[in-house]
Amino acid sequence: MRISGAVAISRGTGIPACAPSKRQKERTGSNACRALIFLLALTTTACRRDMQDQPKYTPLRPSDFFADGRSARPLPEGTVARGQLRADKVFFTGKSGDVYVDKLPFPVTRQVLERGQERFNIYCTPCHGRLGNGLGMIVQRGLKRPPSYHIDRLRQVPIGYFYDVVSNGFGAMADYAAQIAPRDRWAIAAYIRVLQFSQQASLQDVPPEHRQELNGMAFATPQEKKPPE
């Protein structure tokens, strides 16, 4: 090693003795990359936002961004509803004004009643039973019994009342608006009327050609069990 001025020079290389070797340079660069990756990981972790913490406004929350202070914006003038207009108030509410209607807003056919029976058996029988007497299976297991459709009060209410209860619920019963389409709610209401009539009708109300058929069904139909006391 020789001294050139104030800098020590490695013999035969012309490289200052204090200068890092190539391997040292590679090691230093590798460490610097690791440190940079670590710092980036810390930065991105600090900026993490989970799905449950989304930058959004919940319904009716105020906002300082808009002049009227509302986060929910009104529809632009002239907006046309697509599939949600619900202009037929009777069909979608079961009411004319504030009064329940007493007839379906479309013709009652055999297909409508069969559809109503199918939907009723799916959604209503667990509580109300297949006869509408309030003796469904979950009532037999201990749930509070709903009123029978065959009491005077429910035999006298307009048919729009049943549509409204299916749509909006009543008492302990939740609404079924999400599960049952409006037309099917009317079909169920029509089928409830059929059930009510079936439990009040006499054999004389049946056409003669079908009376013997009903007599045979009476022996084959099992009776629903009453809930335990």
C-alpha cells in the first residue's frame, strides 16, 4: 500500500484502500432493497381499508359536500322508473285510497288459485296449517298460534287485507315482500278465500257430479294434530 496525498491506495490496483469491494457493494444494494420493501409494506399496511369500513354514506346521513346538506341525492327531473313505477296502487297496496279492496285486480282463474295454493303451502302452512286454522307444524312445536282464518273477523275482512299483511307483516308475522311477488300475494289471498269457503260450505254447495268424490276424500284425508296444551 502506498500513500498518495491523503488517500491510501491499494498496491497494484489504484483503488483507494477504504473504498468498498464489489461484493460489499452488492451486499449494500441488497440490504437497501430489503429496507425499501419493508418500508413499502409498512406503508401499504397503514393504508389498508377493510370492506366493513368503506368510504360511503349510510341512508339519510348528512353531508357537507352538497349545498342542501343531504348525502342522498334527489332524482333528476324527468327520470323514468324502470320496473319500479308501481303506478297501479290497488295492485301494489291492496287499497283504494286508504280502504282495502274487496276483489282481485285481475281475473281469478283455476291457474291463479292453484298458484295461490302452491305459494300458500310453501310460505304460510308452517304457521297457519294447510287448512288455515293456525295449527301449523311450528305451532305444534311451541310457537304462538296465529288466529284461524275461519273466525268471523277474518272471514269478513276485504281480500285486500290479506294482501297487505303478506306485504307488510302484522304483529309477530314478518313481511314476505322480498320472498313473494305481488301477483303471487294476490293469488295467496284468493286461495285463503277458498279455504274459508271450504270450511263453511255444505255438501249441498257442491255440484252433484262431485259429491261422491268428496265423500271418498273425507275418509282419506288425515286430520291435523292439535298442539300440545
